[in-house]
Amino acid sequence: MIENNSDTKPVLLLGDGSLAESIALCLLKANEVVHFCTSDVRKAKTTLLEQLAEMKKRNKAVSLERLKFLSSLASVNNYRLAVVITEEDVSKKQQVITDLARCLPADAIIAINTESISLEAIQQSCLHPERIIGLNWTEPAHTTRFLEIIRNNQTAETVLDKIKVLAKTWKKDAYVVENFGVRSRMLSAMVREAFYLVENGYASVEDIDRACRNDAGYYLPFAGNCRYMDLMGTYAYGMVMKDLNPDLSREKRLPQFFVDILSEGGNGMENGKGLYNYTPEEKAQWQETFREFSFRIEEIIDKYPFNYQHNGTHA
């Protein structure tokens, strides 16, 4: 039986932006007591209230009574876990961990996101590497089942065991990998090939999106790539890969068209400039549609869980 977290020590959530805000909702849905430390408390409150109104419409209401906002790290508190969302900079991640060490009990777990940096690199120079574990989320965290747990030989087994139990209470279909995250590596490999095709005139950005959406977009919520290959015929995929793999991009630099977008300050829907351009009205419409979609796809994923043929669950 999954335990209710209603009387446990609070979780410290440290981070900014929409991902951290959706993690707060995920933890609150699991009856966690959450202390949310963010640099923009007003924005976080506004976003959470908007999300809560959306959830209430779908009879998935969550109370904010168990949520406390912090604008800075306080003195030592009785946290059992710190969930940290930071940018991909190893020195900044290490500094956050050093700061946390001053306000966390000795037995508290530090679970930090890391997409491109090894867990070993983050643990270097940290006093207690055994309590540090990698934890990658996807947005919106409160409607998705994704959770990537990263451990290595320095991570205490008790820490890993506790995170695996918590993942179930958070309704996550978690998996455990060694030292490096795998989600971003797979995505980056696909995007590198897509950018190669665009840069060399084989396809447009719209073509790439249609190919992904209308093919993989249909089967990935049902089965991962490996099971789908089995379903469709593993041998045939092997023959295609044998011919294609030598021709796939091995480019190490970013393509010039993407460099230009970044150099001009493009940040996607955040400022209306990205691989597509957006008006404020279009941005609002896309965000509203994405929220709607996230609730609908959650229902489909739960209807066809990972091992539904065996036991009808994600386990």
C-alpha cells in the first residue's frame, strides 16, 4: 500500500519557473507538505492559482494549505528531502548543494536535476555525496508519469530506496539509470538529426514536427521505441538501421540557423521568438491547449500503463 504523506516531514522545493511550479503541484497532489523556495514568489503563486483553477474544473482539486513559500533558504529545518531545479552549470549546482548543507539535517536527501552533467561531477567536492541523487522531471510534472532517477556507486542504497518509494506516491513510472540521464541524450540525438535535415534543405521545421507528431506521437504513449519495434517487426527495423546508421549526423556544433535564433535572444514562447514566432495571443492559446492536452493524455497513459498486459500497472 502507498503511504499517505500527510504527517511526514516537509519537502523543500528549490527552483524557479514553470517546471518547479508544476513539481509543487505534483507533490501537493501526493499530500506532501511543501516549502517552495523561489526567487519570484508572486509569479509562482499566480501560476499555481491558475493551475489549481484548471484542476478544479476537472475534479482534481488540490489545496494550498500544505504549501509554504520561501524567498530564501532559512536556517536548519526538519526537511527529509530537498528537490532542486537549477540550470545546467556544474559549479552552480555544487554551490546550491553547499548552501543546502547549511540548512538541511544530516540525513536529508538532496535530489537535483541534471540533464547533461554526470552525477559524479556534481558530487565532487560535496561533503556527503552519498545523499545526493539525480532526479529529472518533465513539465507538467503534476500530470505526467515521467521521473528519471540517477544514481552511482557513491549514492547510498537507502537513498535510492527512499526515492523509489516516494516516486510511487507521486504517481511516477520512474526508472533508474547510472551516473548520466538518458532522456536528454535520446532527445538530443533525434534533434541533431532533425536539425541536420533542416540545415541541409531536406525538410522544413514544419515537416519535422509533422513527421514526429503523426508517427511517433501516436505510438509512444502506448509503447516505448523498443517495444514498438517488437510490435511492428524487429527484423525490419534492424535492416533499416543497418542502412541508415552510417549516414546519420555526427555533427558536434549547433547548426547556424539555430545559433542565429539563440544569438537574437530567441527563447521560444517565452518571448515569442524560436523555431516558430508567436504573438502574445498565440502563446496564450498554445499554453491553454497544452494544459488541456496534458490532462487528456494522462488519462490515456493510465488506461494503457507500461505493463498493462501483465498486471495492469506502471510497475
